[in-house]
Amino acid sequence: MAKLDIFTMAYIECALWASTDNADDSGGEPLDSNYTADDISEDTLRAMIADCEAFQSDNADLMEIFTANQDRRAGHDFWLTRNRHGAGFWDGDWNLAVGKRLTEYSHAAGTYDLYVGDDGLIYGT
């Protein structure tokens, strides 16, 4: 992940943190307990990177003003918001107009779920 930008690294880290392995009835363990980005299938990693690139490109006017810390928060919040977790761009940590626009974009991107395949790699749907 060293060659990825801060936004994309934060997005992937959040995806692993917020997703579970569904190993038991309670949902199992968060993926980041037992997996890293190296365990994500190549196709899934490419899709995640493409989603992050599209987000940054389509919102370039806002991304230009973000600091590195905000890039990190934005990557994290993109995962949370698109998957409609209980936090994200809309929860008041962002300027109201910025948060609204990024929330709308994230919701339009649709949900993206991770799961562990029989081969032990992580895949997305």
C-alpha cells in the first residue's frame, strides 16, 4: 500500500476495520484483526482504488483544499458514508455544504461489501 495516496490508504484501512469475517452468528471479527490490504484480491483492490480515484477526481475542487489529515478523514468517511454506517461526511465534522455534497456523492456510489472467500482472500461486492 506504500504507493497509494493517503485517501485511498485510509479508505482501505477503514474498510478492513468496519467489515467483519462473518465467522459466527455475531458477525465474527473485524477483518483488520486477521487480515491486511495484502489479503485483498487483486481485482477487489483495483476496484477499491478506482472508486477512490473517481471520488477524488469528481470532487477535485474540494480535494485541493484538504490537508493530509483531511484526506485521511475523507477516505475513512467515504467508506463509512457509502455503506451507510453511523458516521461519515454527514455527521457534523465537515463544513455543512461540503459534508452534504460528499454524502450525496458517496450514497450515489452505492454500497460495497467485503467478504472472505474460500481461498482466504478478501473480495468485494
